[in-house]
Amino acid sequence: MAPYDPNGIGAGRPFMGPSLSHLFGTDNLGRDLFSRVLFGGRISILIAIASTVIALLVGTLWGVTAGIQRGWVDEFLMRTADATMAIPQILFALIALAALGASPISLPIVVGLLLSPTTARMARSAVITELESDYIVAAKASGFKSTQIILREMFPNIAPQLLVQLSINAAAAIMLEASLSFIGLGIQPPSASWGTLMLQGYSFIWNTTWYVLFPALAVSATILAFNSYGERLRVTLDPKRVHP
Amino acid sequence: MRKTPIQVAHVSDVSLTYKSKSVAVQALDGVSFELRAGETLALVGESGSGKTTAARALLGLEIPQSGTINILGRDLGDLKAEEVRLLRRQIQVVQQDPFSQLNRRHSVERIVSGPLIAFNIGDKESRREQVTKLLNAVGLESAHLQRRPHELSGGQCQRVAIARALAVEPKILVLDEAVSALDVSVRAQVLNLLKDLQRERGLAYLFITHDLGVANYMADEIAVMFRGNIVERGNREDIFKNPRHHYTIDLLSSVPLVTAARSKDVKREVRALPNVNLSDSCRYRTRCPIGSHQEKCHSTPLSISSGSQTHTWRCHFPGDRED
Amino acid sequence: MKTGLKVKNLSISVPAAGRRVAVVDDISFEIPAGKKIGLVGESGSGKSLTALALMRLVKYPVHIDGGEILFAEKDVLALNMKEFRKIRGSEIAMIYQDPMSALNPIMRVGDQIIESICLRSDINRKEARQVAIKLLDSVGIPEPDKRVDSYPFEMSGGMLQRVVIAIALSGEPQILIADEATTALDVTTQERVLTLLEKIAAERGLSVLLITHDLGVAAQFCDEIMVMYAGKIVEQGTVDQIFFSPTHPYTKALLESRCDYTIDVTKPIKSIAGQPPRSDNRPSGCVFSTRCEFAQDQCHHGVPDLVPVHNRLTACFRAKELFAPGESI
């Protein structure tokens, strides 16, 4: 899809502004920025998706267990979530990545773990609300066992909220990856994600602003897109939308 | 010669207290009643009477601190959780809110076949057949099979709930304010349906309601509850023509009727009802026109009096009103 | 001079499946000064929306399409909001079904009444508090001087509804609208609250519009009744006329389908086939024609007007022929 090889040095003169042949201009080595942003995007988005999936799995298990068990299990799990959210994200990432080493495997795990407490809280409150409902009483009276009630009856009713959370987490993941890579904790060169592109572009900011601007715009646009999609999804999936 | 109806459930001297954060609420205090095949017992009461708690205890959803609950010869207190679950095949429930008691993400077919799946009855084919038969029995059609609850009216949802409750052919049906949320004209349809189903299938109904009209129409026996006690019990004649407990009398006179001519001379109370004092011997004492002036009602424990084989009450000065 | 309310050709619509659908369809009625009028109907009849329209509380996407609401000869719908706010809450007040949600849970009940009083007059808080205590007493709350400092969660449903009534009365209204105001209350509490409303209405010469689905409540409390079905008023008359000699098939059927403890238990209850139509699914012709046991061809093709029949108003082509004057059901 990219018009040029993202690593092709000398495709154009260095620090050219946007033009018809180079939509986003070129970088310090004359490489086409548009192609670099596209390829960077692939990495950023893949990392974001992986993080989101991890956040969803961990967060859902966390929140659902708390919501079903209640009592001290709930207390313990939720206080842990609070504690995790209280740690500054960059600090957490720094320690975790120092321990695990920054790689395309460790990064999604770290970002996913950072995002899971919010998912956990949301899952927990969704579970608690549903379990108080009449149809759960009806399911119990119908003779279902507890596991069946959770999977067959309850889960379809919290799924919409989880899906929406997926979209919102994706937006946050993009942001986190970009931030971490920007400070050098994330994707390492020669691979380039939007964050690393922004880091490189930043070092040349006195030569040209385009180098840092376009990856940043790409990050913003993607976050906006994920958030809007999440909102639309929330509205579409609400079964009460039908007016009598 | 009327056959003696078979007893299918027996609740005996059950007391149940809810413990919430700081307050303990005694929802049931020494409550006893029986259910018989083909007959309806109505538990009538207002908010705080304990009637819903009694229903939940019978369904095994709440565990009483004392007393026994016996369903088809088996004592719930003796059973393990799995045994209680299996017993649920014999006793089903229809709740008040037509929409929220159905899973909004499931189709009508999936909802009604729930109990069949829970108890592993039949296969997909036979279950669909059974569900269609059940829907017809409650006045719905196979066109409704794939609908979702929000596409149906309140009355239709309630019929789906009834169909679901009948799926495993229980002996007992608990109806917890099952018609209270329905429009007047729809209520009539559902009550007629319930009566027909009872006649056809010999079901025992425990009908929880605050509505005396519904109790009168459906019930063979009526138990009036106030703050966790059954204060009076009897058949229609007993309760509506010859009420003895003052709460029953007050309840009957409070119900606004279309046909009753309003006597302008009767002095009606305007002030708010006084608080109930649960430490008194008779819980109705503070609100009772007689009991609030009587020392006996404050100090002496109550015992059961009866006027006939069907009619019993607990009151020191039953039916004793000047007006 | 006490005035009543006159409603003319009120229509309210909602969006449904891409178009606008009339939920209240061209209704006209009067609430004369000092009278208690009942608006009776089932769900979907449009009775609650009518009440909201009188207070101009109808919110997007529900829309008042047309009509006039005349209070003291002025059309309330035509006033600008600033002028109308002088009327809303003071001249015309409303009480609702759920007292718990009508009151602010984190404010003492006394303060909520005082807030309402101070909004409308210049008295200081100390005096307003005395007025509030008097109001609480007049609505039958025991120990009003202590209760004035209670929070809503400390009070029962019946007491809270009395507080709501007190707030409504603080503006010294001429017209009180009660929308299912006793539906959520126990029957013993309901009786007392209704008696209280009667007493207050009589003492202050209030007009009351009581909206309810409960025929017994309407029969006991009201002087006149309007029966609504699917957005239209189908019959209108005195309590005796409506409940003892109805001239509309729906009114008749509604009365026959009720279940109070005086009915004959040996027979099935005579119910109306089908269910009330949804607003986007109303029949052409007479709104009741699809469920009416007396429906004929003309009923499916024309819409009957609300016309005088046997001394009251009925919207039915066959009313005169089906119902003899003064006939009981």
C-alpha cells in the first residue's frame, strides 16, 4: 500500500514538506514519511490490538470473579485494582519493561496489564447489576446450575459493555504505546511505530515540524476513531433502543 | 363427595431474619401454611408483610433460621444444594415484572426451553415441539418463537413466563404479584388463563398479592399477613364476609371500589399511619382502633382462635367494632 | 376568582420508524374550577403525556403538535417560558407516582419545601420554615416540627408523598395534577392520601386532575371522568354516568374486565381480546374498532367525534343504538 520503501534512503531530498510525490514529506534521510507512517501504523495498531485483547481477558476474569464472589474476595481483588491504578503508568511500564526487556511481546503484556483494572471495575459493576435481576432469579428457579447461569444467562448481557470497553481500551492502548515508544521504552529501532517516529521527529524538530506532526496526527485520528466507534457500538447494542 | 386434595407443600413455623449492614429485619415470624394440588393459597399483604420472603423461602432462595419447609415430602433443610436444584423441577415461579424476568438477549424459544435444558430433558427437536405446545397453551403462537422480550407486550411477556414455568410440569407454581404490573384488561386475560391451567393440570398455586380482588378471584384459601405474621386465614366467605382481625377489616375498607356507594358520614382518616412497634405482643397494635387503647394487646401474647374449620385468626378483640 | 383549565385540540407526537406518530390525538376537555376530574386509561392511552403537556414538561423527541391550553383565558402553550414559569408550580402544580425520585435524596424535606416557598415569595428562611412546618401538619405528618429536618430515606412512601403534596401546595395552586399519585402506595396508605387530597381540595377550592388506571380510585375520588384510549378521549361524563351506565363499548368492556372483590368468581372475567395498540400501530377508523365486540363496517372507516349522547360525551357511531339512557351494566 505504501508508495515507497519505508527504509528507502534517498527517495527524496531530506526534510521536504508535503508534496504530491511525498504526501507527508521526507525525513532526515530522505525517506518518504507517508510510507513510514503507514508501516509504523501497522506496528502500533497490532500492538494495540494485542494489548486490548490481553486487557479484556485479564480484566474480565478479574472483574467477573469479584462480582460473583463478593465478600473478601471482592474486596481483595478490587483493592488490588485500585492499587494498580494508583501507580503512575510510566513508572509501572518502566519497571516492568526493565524486568522483561522491551520487545513486541512484552509491550502488549505491559500495556494490557495497565488497562485491565478499568476493565475489571466495569466488568464487576456490570456483573453485580445483572445478578440482581429478575431473570437470574428465574434462571435459578428453572434449575440451572451456577456455572450455567453465569455463562448462559449473564454473559450475553454484559457482552455489549465488554465490547464497548474493547474499543475504548484500543484507543488507550494506542496512546500508551505511542507514549512509551516516545520515551524509548517501547518499540526499539530499527522497527518504527508511531511513537518511535515521533521520537525521531522530535529530535529534528528544528529542521522541520512535519516529521513529528504526521505520526502525532495519525495517533490522534486513530484514538478518535476507536472512541467514536465505541460510542456508536454502545448505542447500537442497547436492546432498549426500540421505542414502543 | 369431594376428594380430599393432596398436600404438596407444607411450611411450618418458619422464621426468617434479614441481616443487612447494621439493621436486622425480621421478615417472617412463625409462619405456617399448606399448599394442596389443584388449589390456590393467596398470601395477601402490603409492603413489609413478608409475603415475598415467604415465597422466596418456599423456592429455596432464602434459608429460614427456624421452622421447616416441606415440598412433596422432602424437607428443604435436609437437602444438599444439588438435591434442592433437582427439586426445583416440582416448583416454579412467575414474577411481577413481565420484561425483567425474561433474558432480554434470548429469543422466546430459548427462554421457554430453559428449564428443559437445565434438567436435560429431550433433544433440540423434541424441545422445540414442547415449547410450541406450551406457547399454544398460554395463548401465543409459533410466530412468537424467535421474538425477543422487548418486541412483546407486557401481557405477552407474562404468558412467556408462564409457559416457561410450566415447561417441566411442576406440581407447584409460585405467582409473585404476577398480574400486578399488567393493564386491567390484560390482567383479566392472564387470570382467566391461570385458572384454566390450574384446572387442566391440577397445579397448586401460591399467589402472592396485595390486591384483594385478585385474591378473591383466584384463591381457595386466603392468608392475610402483617409484618411477618399471618394474622387471619380463611376462605372467601370468611375473609370477605366475616373478617375478624382488625387489619383485615381495615384493609377491606381501604380498597376503593367502583360499585360501593361512598357514604359521606364515615369519618375517614387523613393522618399518616403510625409506626409499627414490633416489640408489642400484637404487631398491629399501634394502628388498630381497638388495640391502641388496650393494655392486653400490648402485654399478652396472642393465641390462635378459630370460628370454623377454615377460619382462624390471632386477635384479643376480634371483630369488635362500634361502627 | 378561581379559574379552571380548558384544553382544546391538544395533539402530541413521537417519532417512530422514521415518521411522527400521534400519541395524543386532538383531544379537548375542561377542568372546571373546584372540580375533581379523573383521566382514566390503560398504558399507551396518552394520559400521562397529557398531564406533562399541561405543565409543558414535554421533552424532545416528544413534541406538542398543536392545540391550546387555556388558563384564565390565556393560552399557556403560547406564553414564553419566563411568563409560564410564574404559573408552573404555583398556579398549576403536579405530583407524581414515585415520591422517592421526586425528592432530592440529599436534602432535608423541610429544606425542599422551604426552597419552593422562597422561590415564590420574599419571606425570609425563618418564616419560610414556620410555613413549611404548618404545611407538613396540614398534610397529616405527625410531629411536623421534628420531621421538617428528616431526610427522605428516613421516611416511608406514604409520608414522602405527603411531603410532595406539601411542596405542591406551597405555591398555593389553583389546579393540582396528580399523575398516578397513589399507585405506588399501599392500599391503606392510599386511602388516607386520597382522603387528604379530597380534604385539601375542598378547603382550598382546588381543581384536581387525577390520572389513574385504577377504576376504583377514580370512582371514589372524582366528580367527573374522562376515559382515554389510544390517544383519544372516548367518553366523558359524571362518575355515575361513566361507571353505572357507560355508553362507549370500551368503557363498558373496561368495567367488565376489572377484578375487585365484589365480582362473581364463578365465571371467567370478561376480558377484552388483544391488547392496547402501540402508537405506531393504531387502527384506521375508530381506535377501538379492532377490539370492539360491536364493531361494524363504518367503525373501520370513519373516526367518530366526541358528541353528546344521553347527557354525556361519547365517541362512538353506535352509542345511541347500543345503549339505552340510564341502563346499568
